[in-house]
Amino acid sequence: MRLETPLAFVDLETTGAFSTSDRITEVGIVEVSENGVCEWSSLVNPEIPIPPFISQLTGISDDMVRNAPTFAQIAEEIYERLNARLFIAHNARFDHGFLKSEFKRVGMPFRPVVLCTVKLSRRLYPGFSRHNLDTLIERHRLEVSERHRALGDARLIWQFWQKIHATEPVDLIDAAIKKLTAQPSLPAHLDPGLIDELPARHGVYRFFNRHGQVLYIGKANDLRRRVLSHFSADHRDEHEMELCQQVSHIDWTQTAGELGALLLEAQQIKRDAPPYNRLLRRHDDLYAWRATLRNGALRLTVASANDLFFDQDEDLYGLFTGVQQAKSALRHIADAFDLCPALLGLDKTPSGTPCFSSQVKRCKGACHGAEQRSEHDRRVLEALLPMRLQAWDYPGPIAIREGKSWHLIDGWAYLGTTPVRSDIPALLEHGRKGFDRDVYRLLSKRMGGLKDRIEIVDRASFR
């Protein structure tokens, strides 16, 4: 095993899973260098209560940490033990994220090169589906000293490192480590500190030019990875390179999940109209075909999304940005299914006489009695069926729960998001915003899977 860089195998115990609100209760470090192996650990007073289920898992109680040093008191010692070493942890995002948050609280920058042994195991052993620490213990016959204690688990990671170097080609290991520790980069004109600040969470990000104009808005399930991908030469085309050259500032908003990111992205793109966003641009005028029965015959008329009951109509087909686009789409359907343009209202033909399409054998003759009108109407509805719009199934607004947030939707319009259910009335004050094509497309196919997270909002209960 070559040891060109000193190593630090790190494990933490914490009060919970979120580095922004939970705290560290124990730190375990195994330092490895040409000078040998050194172990160090310390309990940490988290300054908040330890939940009972965490105490049961780790064996660390409030009494044990009551007289332990706070992180601030041992921050410099921990930093010295990790500084200039390759930071190695199992599910390293967790341990690195907690330490980064703790160091930030005491005003110390912490930017180590990080290697995750979960990812390393996946690269070296792609034939296995599981790579958690318990699985590695069994697979590689690691010796357990104190499971779920910081130093005990750090020892296990160090053992795993020794095992792979004893059994796998060193060139294969080195290549995997090089790939996993490749440092992302930003253009010289952007603050390199952004790399450390970007969270690996759902959210929406915005690129600005030096004049403060929004150039581009995007959504991400992993903000850090997605933003950095814009600046990777492997992913850039000419359009992307042009955008990256203009970016002077980046900001972002974290969301509770993917749905919140999609809704916020659509809202902000319509609001700001960034020049590099090709989709989700604002469309104030939307139309659909409305099917109605008059005197026993089917009639199609163009309906506007500005109609008061547009979102509640169960007989609307297609979404179009103009009346002419709606007519062109209907004519295309007529040609494809041998329908009569005259009966569809696309051509003016005297009643009872063959339309032009009938004369050239592209209409089955419902216009002059060769086909029964009822059969023609049945075929019209069959042809339109794939374009049928889903009506709004609720009597008013609904709140969709995602994580700790509520998304308020009314008639396929997004009213906003709040982390506090009692704040929903404030979002209702502005009333309905009208049908929103992008919200409809985002939600209509998802509504079935969201039913257990939907709460109908009774306007009267908030008065």
C-alpha cells in the first residue's frame, strides 16, 4: 500500500440526521501516515438533548456528554488532526457535512479532500448491491470493537482500507480514488467558496450576470452537483459555454423535495423570463377545444383559459397558445382520422353538401349523409381522447405536504409554499391565479400518487 498522502479515517455520532439542526456527540479519528497509526476520540457536549432512540443506538446519553467539551473547545485539535489529510468516511457526505457545519459555527473554514468508502466499495465491487458498513463487516470479515461508536466505526473503515489494498490491484484502487476525489472547479471570475456552500439538497438555483440580470433558472435534486455540472467541460455545448462566461453570481433556494423545486422553478421562470430558459416561459393566453352536445350533435368551440370554469370543465381537449394553433391541430387530427372539417367548424360548406375533403376521399361523408353523424361524433371524441385535459377534482384549493412544507394549489395554479400550515391563509389572500399550463403538466400525472399527502383547504375555516 502506497501512502503518498496522510489519511484520516473519520466517524461521528450525532443527535440526528440534519447538520443544520442536529449536533455532534462523539468524534473518532484514525490517523495514518508514514509515521504510523494514531487513534483519537472524544465525546462532545452537543448543547442540545440527545433523543432516546439515538441514545439506545449509540449508548451515548445526556449524562455521558454533560461534562464533555463542546465542539468549540476542541475544534482546533480536531482541525489539526484532519488538516492536510485525505478525509475518509463511510457515507462521507454525512460526516463531512456535520464537521463543516460545526467548523462554520466557530468561524473556521474546513475544505478537506473527501473520499467516501461507500462510493469506493461500489466502484471496486460493482457486482454487489449493498455497501453499508454492516455489509462490509460481513463481506470482508472486519473485526468489530465498538459498533455505532465513533472510534469503533472509524477503525472498521481503516480495516476496510487495508483489506482492499491486500486483495485488489493497486492501480485499480488508485484510479477509483482519483475519480472519486476529483475536485470540482468554478470559473476564475466566481468565488471558489461556492463549492463549499452549495448544498447537496433539492432546490432551485439562479445564474446572474454582472448587471444583476437573471440569466438562467434551474431546478435540481442535488444543487451542488447540478450547478457544478454547468461548468464541466464534458457537459458544455456552445450555448452552455456562452452562459457560463456571463455568470457573475449564483444563488439558490432549498426546497423540501423535487415537487417543491419543480413548482418554484416554473414560478420563477415565468416571473423573471431568463433569456437562457427555453421552456416554461410565460403564456398568458391559452386555449383548448370544448366539446358540447347541441340538438344531439357534437360541437367543438375554442375555450380560453381565462374562462372562470376552465379548470373544472371535463370536456376540454389540448392546450394551445393561440386560436390558430388550436385550429391547425384540429385540422391535423381531421386529416389523420378522415373526419369532416365542415362538421368540425374548420371549413364553411353548405349543409347537406359534400365538403372538399369528402370529394378527395379524406372524409367519410358525414357532411352529406354517407356516414351517420353519431358515428362521426364518436370517432371525433375517440381521436381527441389522448388530448383530454384532466379537470380540477377539488371544490377549492388544496395543500400538498412534502417533507415539512405545504404547497398550495388551486385550480391548477400554484399559490406558494409554506413550512407552517397555519400560514396557509396568507397564501389564500391573493385568491385564484387562473389556470397555469406548467403547473397542470407538473401535477396532473402525479395527483394519483399524491393523494395521501393532499389536504383540502376549506376557505371558510380560515376566515
